[in-house]
Amino acid sequence: MAKLIIKDLWASVSGVTILKGINLELSTDETVAFIGPNGSGKSTLAYVIMGHPSYKVDRGEITFDGKDLLKMTTDERARLGIFLCMQNPYEINGVTNRDFIKEALDKKETNSNKIVSYYKFATKLEKAIEDLKMDKDLATRYVNESFSGGEKKKNEILQMKMLEPKIAILDEIDSGLDVDAVKIVSDNVNELKEKNGMGLMVISHYRRLFEYIKPDRVIVIINGVIAKEGDSTLLDYIDSNGFDSIKKEIGLVDEVTLLETCAFKR
Amino acid sequence: MNNDLNVLNIKKEDNMVIIKDISSKIFIFNVEKNIKSKIYLLLNIKEESKIDLNIGDNSNIEIILISTGIKSFDLNINLEPYSSLKLYSSDLYDADSNNNKIINLKDGSSFKGYEFLSARGFNISGVFHINHNESNTTSKSDFYYLSNKGEINRELSSIIKKGIKDSEAIENVKGILTSNDSKIDAKPVLIVDSLDVKASHGCAIGTIDENEIYYLMSRGLTREDAQRIISYSLIAPILREIDNLEFRELVEPKLLSAIGGI
Ligand SMILES: Nc1ncnc2c1ncn2[C@@H]1O[C@H](COP(=O)(O)OP(=O)(O)OP(=O)(O)O)[C@@H](O)[C@H]1O
Ligand SMILES: [Mg+2]
């Protein structure tokens, strides 16, 4: 079983340290819920794993299946089987979804010397679009351009279905999706996981998603630090107590609260 | 043999491929009235020339015009009343060029233009003017330019004369610079001397957005693949129009090499 292993990871963006010593393991058969308040560093971690150029790793290591990801370019990481469903996918004018996905698939398969026939590809794409109940014309439209919020999220999942990664990081795939779409997307994620086995790191603010995609473990990140880990009952705990109780538990006080207290004392 | 004047009349309603060496001073294409036709033109310009293209009344024409060569040309396109023209054009020279394209619109005619130019280590200049000479005319033009260690200086303008009614002009420029020493100067200009018209323009020139490259790389494409697929988007609109196999075989390699080749 391959494993994504993150050790003592420190990372910064524009000179500001965001991740402060993250340790995390994810094997290709488990699902982890990765939750935390806004701005705690969830997307940052996702981007760092996927080698985004704006984020700088200051310390620590990330390996997958024993290979040093930090020494690899983003595309090499992708071809190794790591996939990031982005919280805010970029738009690419002029490049059609279909051409782009075909190219990505060809690149992946040349690693294993398989050749993707156009017919096979088109059939697979058509089925994936159907599975996700997406509009057929999304294949020939430009990547994410003028897609609605929900369509963009579905388009991320579409690419995941086509590329069949070993590890997928789903960064708020449920935001912007209507109730039915959350169910459709979750079904597709679960189906792919069942078919191939796939490690999932699922980032979300909503309990509902975890009813559909059931996590084996729950990890809470606060202020760039892993604050708590547990089984899925931790979701219930946070649902009723919020993140504040965990902050208190680990001796973390909001800067805002601190300011208020000072003001009050004076 | 008179080498200075050459006339070609297009009368049929059909798809046709015309491949020509242009070495005459004046070349005239006359497209008949009331026909619908798709014309593939591959011109190899050997002498400085003046090319006139006249689209007859009420005809509905699509032209894919690819030029190569060593000398510059002036292309004058006249759209007679109620005719319409879709023009997909690209000048694929390997050295400096200064080609001018002028479109003249008469009453009720409409023009849709797409021009792709690529400067790879050389300079491209010239003008692309659209003259709305009469009322009820529309034009929509997209200019997609690529510069790699080269320079493009192109004067793009739509001119709507005084007293003209119910007309519309839209111009859009997209320019990609693939090196620090590349330059594209091609701002669309709308010269409008009438109130009864709609006009708009857009212009986006710059290096490829790193976020776009990152997105493609996160799906397994190398940086070079990502750049190529984004550049490919500049020639795709032309290739999509070419459903004639013979023409495609002639032109596709030239277009691909203009974006850096495969
Ligand atoms: N490019 C950037 N420049 C400056 N600050 C940044 C940049 N990207 C992220 N940050 C900051 O890093 C912190 C962590 O952001 P991140 O996007 O990782 O949060 P998150 O946990 O994903 O939050 P959310 O739940 O709102 O998506 C935030 O304070 C954010 O403002
Ligand atoms: Mg986020």
C-alpha cells in the first residue's frame, strides 16, 4: 500500500508562514476528513503537496510511495497519481476541456506505455460526463471559462474520473454545489474509490459531505498546526462545540479575543 | 502574357481549394452574387502585390486564407450590399512582413474576421482596417497574436463614418508573449463618428498566466505541453474551420510550426 507521508512541514506564502510543522500520513485506501476554520491552511497544504509555485516549503518533507515529492515538478507529482480538486479552479481561455483532458491522459499513459485510442477516450469521457450529469457541451467548451461555480467543481471531478489518481485531495468540492449535485459528486468519488482504491483527503466545512463520503479519520488543522485527530465522532463534537473548544484545549486563543480581553480590562 | 493583372471569377456554389503563386502585380478575385460558398485559399506571395477580393451582392462566403511568401501584399476586400463574409486568415511568413488588409462594408453587409499572426524572431507590421462605409453593417474581428523573440506592430481599426446607422463593430485582441524580448503592439481602435452604432473592443496581451500553466501541470502536462496547448488555442479556431483534407494537410504543419511546432 503506497503512502503519502508529510513530516514536519513548514510552508509560507509571500513571506508569511502558514503551515507550522504538519505531520500527516495518508495511504491509498483510506479517507481522511481534513477540517479547520477559514484561513487555517487547508488549501495551502493542498497546494504545497501539488507544488504550487506561490508557496514555499521552508522545512520538512513530503514523500509518496517513498519518492521525494519536493524534488519533483508539479506534473511529475500528477503523473505519480496525485490529484488536486481545487477550491478555485483556474480558467483557461481557448483550450477545450476535451483536448486538455486527452493530452493529460496521453501524458499519464506514456508513463506506462499504454496508448489511449481516441475512440476509447471519447467513450470514457462521454460516460464520465453522463455520470456527473453534466451538460454534453462542457467537453467542447474552454476549460472552466464561464462555468458556473457548481460546473467548475464537477469539472474537477470529471478530470479526476478520467485520470484515476491514487491519491486525491478534494478541496471544498461541495461548495457551490446544490443538494442533488453534492450527492452525484459524492457517488462518483465513492465509485472510483471502490473501483481502484484511492486515498482521499477531503476538505469541507459541511457535515453533509461526510455523510456521503465517510471518513476513516478526522484531522483538525488550526492556525497551520494539526490540533486534533480522531475518528468520525470528532465531526459530531465539532458540530456541537465549534473549533473554539479545540482551540482552548490546545491553549490557542484568538488574536481577536485577546484584543477584546485587553480592551475590557482597561 | 500579361503578368501584371490576373483575374479569377468564382461563380459556383461550392467548396473549393485554390492554391496560387502570386507573382502578378494585381490579382482580382470576383465572387458572384447570390452564392454561398466556402473557399480555401493558399497564396504564395512572390512579388509585392495588390489583391482585390470582391464579394457580390447577397452572397454568403467563408474564406480561409493562408498566405506564405517573401513579399508583402495589400488585400482589399469589398463587401457588396447584403453580402456576408467570414474570413479566417493567417500570414505565415518566415521573415519580416508588412501586409495590409482593408475591409470595406456596404449597406447591410456583415464581416466576421479572425486573424492569427506569429512573430518568431522577426517583425510583423501592417494594418487591418474595417471601414463601415454604409448603414446596417456589422463587423466582429478577433486578432490572435503570438510573439516569440519577435515584434508585432499592427494597426487595427474599425471606422464608422458619419451618418451611418444601425451598425456594430467589435474588436478583440489576444496576444501571447513567450519570451522577455517579445513585443506586441496591437491596440484595437474604434473610430466612430456616429451615435447610432454599437462598438466595443477588448485587448489582452501578456505572457501566459502562471496559474494557467500550473493548472495544466497539476493534471500531468509538462510546462512545455502546457505552453503549447495554450498557444494551440490561437490556431484552433482556424483549424476547426478546415474540413477539406487536402487543404488541411497543406496548412496544418505550417500553423503548427508557427506556434513552435511539434
Ligand atoms: N497567495 C497568498 N498571499 C498571501 N496570503 C495568502 C496567500 N494564499 C493564502 N494566504 C493566506 O494563508 C492563510 C491560509 O489560507 P488557506 O487558503 O490555506 O486557508 P483555508 O484553510 O483553505 O481556508 P478556507 O476554509 O477559507 O478555504 C490565510 O490567512 C490566507 O490569507
Ligand atoms: Mg481553502
